[in-house]
Amino acid sequence: YDPNHVCNVYEDICIEFPDLVTCKFAAAKCCDDLLQPCFCKFYSYTASNLDIGADLQAEYCDSSNEWVLEDDQDYYLEVFYNATGGENWQNNSGWLNDTIPYCQWYGIECNSNKDITEISLRDNNLTGTIPWNYFFLPSEL
């Protein structure tokens, strides 16, 4: 439990009414059904501190309580694309194409380790809202 975290109200609901249904609702509201790392952290907390949701923790996290996903950067880019109306961008070349590496997608720049260093999509007809979870991205992204 992090007293400075945006999800306090939902974590408090789970703590106050510690059952699986309530905690699943709280996790969905907190994580906005978008980012798997958030679910991993939420269920890791409930499993460790409330003895609830160990099966969900296993679903969203690996044995070291890191979230399960083959390529973090692909996942974040897909969420970003969907949240900002990627189908309607002026240029979405390469986006979500499994045969094109994300470092070659329009507007994406990467370093030699294939880490995203810049997303440049100015004047590309982005709409919608970038999920708030992006403010809590891992520092390596």
C-alpha cells in the first residue's frame, strides 16, 4: 500500500471489504483495465497483505512478482495506439504489425538496445486520452 498512489481509494475499498469480488472490482477501477503491471502490483499487495487473490496474482505476475508479458514496450505502444485513436491517425505505418519491429513504426525512435527513446506523433490526428497509468511507467521505458 502506497499512501501517495492514485489508487488509494480502491485499495481502501479492498482493505475495508476484503473479499475477492470487491478486490477484483477495486483492481479494475484502479488499473482502468488497461495495464497488466498495475494488476500484478495490486494483486501482489492483496495476496501478501490480505490473503486474497493469490490465484489472480499468479495470472498477472510471474514467480518474482513481475508482470507477465513478452515485450513490455510492444504492450505499452498497443495501449497507447488504441487509447489515442490509432486507426484514424494520419500516419500509422507499421503500428501493430507483428512483422515490423516497433522501432520501425512511424514516430518511434529507439536506441541500439531497442529501447524506445522517443515517440514523435505531433500533428498526427491523435484523439482520446493517454491512460493515466502512463505516468507510472517503469523508468526503463
